[in-house]
Amino acid sequence: RKEVPGAIEKCYEAGIDVRLVTGDSPNTAVSIAYQAGVLKDFHFTDNANEKISINLKPNVLMEGKVFRRKVYRIDDDGNKEFDQTAFDKIWPHLRVLARSSPDDKLTLAHGLNQSTLFTEKAACRILKTEDNIDVFPDRQVVAMTGDGTNDAPALKRADIGFAMGIAGTQIAKDAADIILLDDNFASIVTAAKWGRNVYASIQKFLPFQ
């Protein structure tokens, strides 16, 4: 949609990072993400002539199978176990997750919720110095969009779940906190704006009580 790039730009200006999680191939995902404004020129290597996946900097794009292999480890009993430390090395850079599954969205929401990277001041300084990445100095607040039945666990796990009102299944809508009646990403910006307005109004009101 033509209004999406402008909405994503407003998200970045408001300190909201946007990540694309899709089942599409890497190059298709990169093309969409670049046109939408999720990916910027600085996400690509300095000598990149084409905006394709192989020209991205490390960990900016991952395929679902690679992502799962890196953030899960096998314990002594042979069970798969989430590795928060490995996840924290990836997520500040990650902007596009291609060929992903609904479980990857759940892993992403869980890992961001649990991350305490902001407490590691040395690591945050390195991210800022080397990659110009700012880590918010508090717990990550996660919003997730989805429309399918398989998206329900991720919508439930996120702090704010957005379901599609037109294309979304009933199960996705039941799991979500907010339903986008027009299935438009720009409506998320409106929701954030009103939410922050309410929060600011409460802050102003409380000192007088």
C-alpha cells in the first residue's frame, strides 16, 4: 500500500523499530522491505550496487531455518532449548526474517520480551559505536501483527497483538488485543499515537492528585 512507507518512517521517528517476518524468499523479502522503508541504504554493505539479500550486512536478514538453528541449542537430554544469549547477539541487527514459520514469530516475541541486553552497557556501547544501533534502556515492548490461526500464539505472547479485521481468522482476532478494521499498517501508527496521548495525559493528571 502506498501509505505504508510513510507510516514506517513515522514509526522510526517515534522510536519504534519495524521488522518484516515473511514466508517469502530472501530476495523478495528484501525488495518489499526496502520499498516499504524497513531496510535503509545503511543496512547494505558500502560497495553494494544492488539491493539484494547477499549485499546486506550480517544478521540484518535471516532465513527461518538459520534463525532457529542459531537461537536454539540442544541440551544434555537432547531437548531443544532457547538460547537467550545467542538471540541477544542477533536481534539488534535483525530487520527481515524470510522463509519463516509462525513459530518464528513466537520465538521473536518471546526473545525480545525476555531480553535484558539494555542492562549490558558495554555491549550497548559497542552496538552504538560500530553499527549506530541504539538499544532502548528498558525492556523491549513488542507489538505483533498476524492474520492466520497459526499466528495466534505470537499475538498472545506479544505485549500488543494486532489482528487483521478483514483477512484475519476468528482465532487470530480472539488472540489479539487490537483488531485493524481496514487491515492497514498505517492504522498501527494511529493506535500508537492515541496510546501515547492517553499515557501523557495520565502523567499530566497524576501530579495534581
